[in-house]
Amino acid sequence: MDDHLLRLVERESAQLLKVSTELSPLCDQLRGSLEQGKRLRAAFLYWGWRAAGQPDCDGIIGAAAAMELVHAAACTHDDIIDDSRVRHGMPTAHAAFADRTAGLGQGRDRPVALAMMLGDLLMGYAGQVFATCGLPGAFIARTVPLWSALLRETVAGQFLEVLRTGDAVPQVAESLEVARYKTAKYTVERPLHLGATLGGGSERLLTAFTAFGLPLGEAFQLRDDMLGTFGDPALTGKPNLDDLRDGKPTALMALTASLVSEDDRRTLTKTVGRPGFDEGDAAHVRSLMESSGARRKVEDMITERLALAHRALDSVPLPHATYTALRDLATSSANRPL
């Protein structure tokens, strides 16, 4: 799949540079946005195809590459929304554009605008790559409703998170609702559905993938929340202050707020998501997450959801290699080290 993405970058960069050599920063960032990543969503799409009894082939690798382009676009826009400066240990798109345009005195708006256009371009490439992946047109056509659902659900989850980020004390149910739409469907369920539908999989298979994907996707997000607060930036490649600084309505924070004393809850309200939130504030919040038992409860929620996902794989006949691959992907996704 990396070869598919590299060929796309080379081909499109050549076309962009024919327009103007001033577009070289866009070409550089296009390459950079596709060099990193776990390729998780692409992997689920691929194994959805194999679960439907289809063989390995170049066409499904191209289709999986399209999923990776969607993710690169979503990450680019998400980093703008969160004003995240680092991802996978590298500057995010708008941070990189800010560095390259610093001498032009354009302020913050210009690099954000450039990054937005990069995200739009990546999303456009995703449609092109999927439509031309080489699989029969009839296979591609039956996935159209799923693409609509994936985009609708992902934007819904992201929109709800932005609306709920800020002053109000988060609620666990609302946090899990965001996780389901922003992450579970987008990361696991829909990529599996896309692969299985391309391969002509049965309704029973799609139902099993929903039972597998939703709890696993929630576990993935819960682990992400833990990484975003307790993770070592040297290992995760991203800061562990941003979620608290921004007041993200995570389940971890919601549980903490529900378990601490009234005095500590007022402290959380006064510090989390406020200007000036610093490492000292973060250390105090992390101690409350530990002492209240919220961190332990989130670990338990991850374990419960991973077990549900594993059991769902037993509900439908799968080729042995597919069963093993999906089970291993589930375990590694939910148990990423801090």
C-alpha cells in the first residue's frame, strides 16, 4: 500500500509543480502526511474483503490506500481544529506551513488556510484512488451508501465533540457517543463494511463486523484518551497536555469528574480547558484520575469492550487467517503501550 501512496504522491506532485514551483511546500506536506501512520483503517478494509472469501490482489490494496487518504485528510483537519502542533513526532500540516511562511509575516490564518486545502486535496485523492483501484465497477458501486454513511457519521462525531468541548463537565454517556461516531464507526466498523461489501459479503458478516467494530472502536478511543493524558510523548509522538488544555470531553475526564469530591470537581472546572493550563495543573489532574479510580475504570472499560469484540469474531465463520489477523489487530489496537 505504501507503494500505491508513493506513486500517487510522485504523480500528483509532478502535476502540481507543472502549475508552479511555488507549490513545492504543498508537495512536501502531501508526502509527509502519508509517510506515517498505523494503516489501521486500511488494514480493516483489507480484512473485511478477505472475510468475504476474496483473495489478496492489487485492487483491494488500492482500495485500502484510499482509506488511508481519508484518514490523512481527517487528521489534517482535526489537527487544525485542535491546534495540535505535533503528530507522530513530526510537525502537523498547519505547524509545518507556519514554519515555512514565518518569514512572510502572514500570521496564523495563512498556514491554517494552506493546511485546510491540503486536507481537501487528500480527500479528493481518496475518491479518485478508490474509484480507479482496479476492482470491477459493480463492486465499487455497491459501496456508495457506505461512503456516505462514513463521512456523515465521522463529521457528526467530530461536530459533537467540538460542541461539547469547553466549559461544561462532561458526561460519560455523551463522551462514549462521540467515541462511537468519531472513532468506532470510522476506524473499525465502516472500513470492515467497505471491504466486505466490495467482496460481496453477507448481511450476517456485516452484522458480525458491527458487533466487533463498535466495542473495539470505543476501546481504541478510550486507549487514545489514556495516551493523550498519561502517554509518553517520546513513544506516542504527540503531546500529553493537549486534551486537558483543550478541555476535551473524554470518558476519562467524565469519570474523574463524577468520582472526585465537590472541591476537586470545582478545581477541575477552574483549570481544565482554561488558558494558562500547564504541566503542574496536568500533574494534579492526573493524580485525581488515579486516586479517584477513574483511570482503573477506563482500563476495565477497555478490557470489557475488547472481550466483546473478540466474542463477535466467533459469531460468524471466518477464514482462519482472517480470524487471526482481526483478533490480533483488535488486541494491539486496544492495548497500545503508554
